[in-house]
Amino acid sequence: MSRIVMVRYQTRPEAADLNQQLVEKVFAELNADDPGGLRYLTLRLEDGVSFVHVAITENEDSPLSGSPAFAEFQRGIGDRVVAPPTVSSATLVGSYRAV
């Protein structure tokens, strides 16, 4: 059974581009290493400072937990955001070519 986690947060305006660069490094690492068991996407919303991450894992242990790039992304997140990220579990209702 898949586990779906959604994380939403807003960065400080001056930190938004750095946040995106750190996220892009996570995706570069995932593409290079292909850890398997993970479907993952990140959206930067129209306001330019809000981000939404959606991770779908095949079990409770996320391949992101062993990612050096993800660890680097998480380091200092408190300095980049205006409030702590909101983490929610979700249930897939439907999907059309989304993942």
C-alpha cells in the first residue's frame, strides 16, 4: 500500500530561489541514483514563495531519508520559511497521468 505525504510551506521572498535550487539538486540526485519506491513532485506556486511537495512511497520508509541532497535541502529550512511547513498525509482519490 502506498503512503502519500504532502508538505506545504512559504519561503521568505529572498530565500525562494535558493529553496528552488536546493529542491532541484534533490531531483538531480534522484534522477542519477534512481532509489526506487518513490514518486515525488514539487510545485512552486504562482505567488513565487509557496511550495508544495508530494511524495508517494511504496512503504513507510522513504528513499528521501537516505538522500544527501534532501538532507542539505532540510538543513536550514527554518531560516528560509516564514512558518514551519505543514505536513499532511493524503489518500489518492484519482489521478490522470499525474504520476
